[in-house]
Amino acid sequence: MFRNKSTDTGSNFWISYADLMAGLLFVFILLIGAIVSKSIILKSHLHDKEDRLALISQTLKAKESKLDDLNASLARSKALLEKKNNDLAKNKNEIDKSKKLIANKDKRIKEDLHTLKLREDEIKKLNQMLLQANTQKDLLSKKIVVVQNLLNDTNRTLNQTEISLAQRNKMLKEYKGKVIVLSDELTEANKTVQNKDKKLLELLNALDEKGTKYDKLVENLQKQKAKIKSLTGIKLKVVAALKEALGDKIDIDKKSGSLRLASNILFDSGSATLKEGAKAQLKQAFEEYIGTLVSNPKIKPHLDKIIIEGHTDSDGGYLYNLDLSQRRAFAVMNFLLTLDFAREYNIKPLMIASGRAYLDAIKVNGVEDKEASRRIEIKFRLKNEDAMHEIEKVLDAK
């Protein structure tokens, strides 16, 4: 009797032990399954992130290539400007040499020739100097006429008076010598004036030609700079158009034009599930904000991406906050893609969701504003925005 009782107790023990082991084995299998599932999900996320990083890397390379081309173009323009400046410097040296030559030939116009430059007032002074030279020429001509008149008077006097032939011949020779000297002086003056006219005309033509080429080059550079400036100012124009269209309906960031929504309105603490009560508000804000972007003809041609960003405060670890912000951004994007509005305007190819953790925390006087940092931002990115930003910095650099 006692033996049977002992045998039953042993059997029950082994049965209970077997059940316990089976339960533990089942739990172990479930745990392994959960670990495998989690690893598969993490691998999928990693692959997606690797693909996005590769795409971003390609985009950056393309933008770097464009920036290199632009730098090369700017370098060529700079080389052209330097060459033109060198040509102008050479021309200036030639003008200085011409000034010295003219100064050696005519001391009375030396000071005026030293002031010869590329402006109109200097050219007018040169014209005045030429006028003076012509005046001198006229004076010499008048002197010759006077001398000839004197000679005629002398001849008449000699005819009227009884002067010896020798004296008359002597006086005639003296007057003839004076006339020859004056004629030689007049000839030299004419040659000097002609040489000055010729050189001055060459200088003026060279100055006009160089000035015209330089003005055209500067004008072309100014046009190119204005064109690039107009392209780099598209972001400001888009933000201004957004403000004008939205008015007081929605408050957007003044600089970036992004729409900010507080996380505590959309999610519970630590959760990435949208509140039912927040969906209507999110839908209205999204349709008004994005509707302005995709329907405004001033904005739509330049629109590249619509970005949903999740942000947290600095409480907790970085990886935890990164995962939470990423899941919240995905939750918002998934909801927005279910709207008829998104399908109507085919917004899906434009949308991107990303988590930023607390990398872009909002600070007031250097101190983090944790409540403001916990947010969802809906923003836009324009085509070639990064390249345009770099070009704008280069143009504004002194």
C-alpha cells in the first residue's frame, strides 16, 4: 500500500517536471522567435537607412560637382578680370610714357599731360591744349603776315626815300632771314601739332576701345551675378509666398518656413501612436500648408521634397530618442498619406520622414526649452537648395 503511494508521487513529480520543461521550452522558442523577428526588422531598417545614405551621398557628390563647376567658372571670370586689369595697367604705362614724350616737347603743357586719365574732364583738358597749340599756330601765321606787311612797308619806304642800295639789300636780307626763321618755326609748330593730334587720337581710340570692352565685361558679370542672386533668393520668395497665402491661419517659422506642431498634442508621453483627437487638427494644418506649396505657381516648380521630422528633448539616451522621433515621424507620414488630399496632388513621391532625436533642440538664452523641443516639423526643400545656399555665400563674401 505504501509502495503504491510512493510510486504515484514519483510519477506526478516527473509529469510536473515534464510540463515545466515543456513550458520553459515554449517560452524559449517564443523568445528566440521574438529575437529573430526583431533582428529582421532591424536589418530591414538598416538596409533602408543604408539606401538613404547612399542616395544622400550621390546627391552630395552631384552637388559638389556642380559647386566645382561653379568655382571653375568663377575662377575663369576672375582670371579674365585679372587679365583685363593687367591690360589696363599696360595701357596706363603706355599713356604715362606718351605723357613724358609730350612733356619733353612742350613744357607749357607738361602739367596738363600728367593729369591725363580715363575720364571725360581729362580728355577735355587735352582738347583745350590742342586748341592752344592751334592758337599759337594762328599767332605765328599772324606774325608772318605782320612781317610781310612790314616788308611791304619797307619796300615802299625804300622806294620813297633815297637809301643806298647796299643798305636796302642789307635790310632786305635781314627781313628775309626773319621770315625764313618764322617760317621754320611755323613748320616745326605745325609738325608738332600734327604729331600731338595723331598720338592723342591714338590714345583716345585705345582708351575708348579698352573702356568699352571693360564696361561690357563688367556688365556681363553683373548680369550673371544678378541672375545667380535671383536663383539663390528663391527660398526667401517661397517663404514670403507662404506667409502671404496662409496669413494668420497657421504660424510658420520666419526663416525656414517650416510648420511646427507640439508633440504633446499629437502623442502621449513616450508613445508613437497618433491621438485620435489630434488627427483632425493635423489634417487641417497639413492641407492648408502643403496645399499652398503644391498649388501656388510661384512655388511648385521649385519644390523638391516635403520632409516630416520628429524631434525630442534631451531626456533619455540618444538611441532611444532617435528611435522614438523616427517612429513618430513615420506615424505622421503614414496618416498624411491616407488622406484624399495626398492622393489628389500625388504627394507620396515628395514625402520623406526622419527622426532627429534632440540634435536640433530649441534653446532660449542658451538653455534647452524641453517642451518646445518635443515637436513634429513639416518642412519643404527646394531643388538644388544646398548648392544655391553655397553660391549665395560665395557671392556675398567680400
